[in-house]
Amino acid sequence: MTETERYTDAYASTHGRFTVVPAAYVLLRRGDEVLLQLRRGTGYYDEHWAFGAAGHVEAGESLLAGAAREASEELGVEVSADALGLLTLMHRTDGSGRPIEQRFDVFFEVGEWTGEPRLLETQKAAALEWFPLDALPEPVVPHELRVLEALRDERLEPVTLFGF
């Protein structure tokens, strides 16, 4: 257990609350195509396809700034906060009841960016490819697949629950 996990577990048991871990996901879109990366070497859903850029929002960082930073760090593209379109907010848990596993994932899409997307974190991903929304690869990280399928089927809700 990490120091952060010990702290959040202790906080939750003392105060009866969970700690939310916010993350920003950025989906680059080219018409009906989406840019996905193949995870590898992370220990979390390795060999699954995932949004092109995603990560935790850092302390003192706004959600939009975190999304733009992740796109830059992982894909080498510059994204304006104004260009980010909100897809959904997902409240997610893994069902373990551990406070650290209470997540708020905020999914964005963007159709305009500067630079050519490329795989920069090769220690965490093995491939970066464009896929039509109606021909997604397999497997996709389950909670991300939920968002992609809802987007494809035009039934994406403002708030999505996963694991409850």
C-alpha cells in the first residue's frame, strides 16, 4: 500500500468519507475516428486499448489544464482548453470499498490541436492508432469502452456511473 493509499484509508475511517481521485481523459477525434493507445508495461489493463491521453489531475491544477497537459505529455500535441468538449463525468469504483478507488473521471473530446499525435510514453504504451467508432479494437479498458460505445450510439449521458 502506498503512502497516499494509507492516508486516504486513514482519513476515510476517521471521517467516514472517501477521497476522490480526479482524472482527465482526452479523446482526439478525426470525424468518426478516434485515437487510441495500446497500454503496456503499466500493470493496469496492459494489452488493452485506451483513450489517447489520460491521467490524474495534479494538485493545484485545474481539470482543463490537466487534460491539456496529458495531451501534451502523452501525444505531443497542444490542446486549447477552449477546444475541449465535455463528453461525460464518470463516477467510478472498483467495488472494493477502498477510499482510493472512488474516482471521478472526466472525459473530453477534441477535434482541433496543434502538432502531429505521436506516442511519447513508450514505457507505458505500445501503439497509437486511429479507429472508426463503429469498429473499435478489442479489448478496450472497460470503463473507457462504456464511454466510447455510448458516444458511438449517441446515448452518452452527462453523468455516467461505473461499478455501482
